[in-house]
Amino acid sequence: MRQNVIFLMAIALMATDTTLGFAPHTQDTKIRTTKLQQQTTSDKEDATKERRQPWDVLRFVRQSSKFVNLPFTPSKSTSDTIQPGQVIWAPSSKLFFEWAPLDDVVMGGVSSSKVDNRSGLWKGTVTDANNGGFVGMRSTPPSVKLDLSKCQGLEWTFQTTNNMPQRLKVVLRDSNDFNGIAWTACINVPASKNKQKQVTVKVPLKNLVPSIFAKIVPDAKDFDKSSITALQLVFSKFEFEGELNPKFKVGDFDVQVLQVKAY
């Protein structure tokens, strides 16, 4: 854990200039500053609204350290074959993994969330400040890879809540790379006036799209469903290639996952 923190702090320090928008004071910078001073009152008001908020580097380290593999760390070679109908996660279970939050703080944003693995409740606040706009929960590294080669997909069962997003991303990963290819599908969660209603959404593996930072990777290798290293649920402002999530809104949200099962 200590090594993880040191490694991530080094990454954070190297990335600070880019993440926080800092730049050296060059002649070009002075010219741009002069132009900014000539903005209209309306432009200045807009700039004030978009003022950046402080980046919480410590929260970045706390979240990322749960998922990042240090350089030269041996990768897991064993796998557990999952059968259709087998539950791979449920509240308070100790099956393969637990959930932990992974929000836009990893890219300089200020959205935040937390997960209760005893109930499956994931909640927090999403904002698009600092060019952010997503919250996520990701599985902690399992002791073995999950082999879904005998399965067609995953069933996600939710309990509806008052602030439940109606459109989410489901992500599977087939490598240990922290920012590797995210095999992604966008799902619609049916709206319900009954807070206690359970809804199940099927996610076929064949529908997963290879992406990195919401950009489609056209030349990605084939999805290796025999080597699943992580699952992820994301509520994001963006879908793919800059397209907006039509059901995204900033503010408080909560999602309760009751079960993830193969089919």
C-alpha cells in the first residue's frame, strides 16, 4: 500500500501542470492574458461560473491506489470459470471482489461517491466542474481472473431509488492496465415510482464497445472474455466520441446494486 501511494503521488505531481491547467509564463501566455482582459462583461461572468475548483490530490491517491498495479508486479495467471446462472457479486458476499469508488478526481474533477458493500448502495454527487462529469464504482482486483467464456452476458439487478440515474455505463476489463481498454455498454434503467421495485438489465458481452476515456478504439484486439480483471459501473456526462448522455444531470445520485449474475 505504501509503495502504491508513493507511486501515485509521483504520477500526480508529474500530471499537476496538465490537470490543474498550470502553464509557464511565456510571451504567448502574456498575449493570451491581455486578450482575456479584453473580454466583455458577459464573457467574464461566464468565466467566473466556470472557475476551477481545487483538485483533491489526496482523494485521487486514495481512490487510485486500490486499483493500480505497480510496475513489474506479476499479473494473475489463474482464472475461475463462471457458469451461466452463477452469481459473481451480491451484498455482504465474499465471492470474488468488492466495490470501491473511482470518480473523475482521477482526471482533475471534483465529483465524489462512496460504496457500501454490505447493501450495494453507491451514492454521491456528480458535477461537471473542472471539465469532469462522471462517478464510478469499480471492482477491487480479484484473487483470480473471471472466465466468462461459457456465458453470453451479465445480469445486473438494481433496487430503484429516488435519485437513481436512468442511463449508466457497464464496463468490463480484460487486462490489468489501470487505463487500459474499457469494454463498455450503455444501459437504460427503467424508471419506477416504487422505491422498492427491483429491475434487472441484461448486458450481452457481444454488445461491448472498446473505448478509452469515452473514445472508441477501432483497432482494439478481440475482447478476451476468459480473462476478466475488473467490472465497473459509471454514471457519466458523456457516452462515446463526445456524444452526451441524454439522461445525465448534475447533483446527488444513488444506485443500489442487489446482484450481478452471469447468464
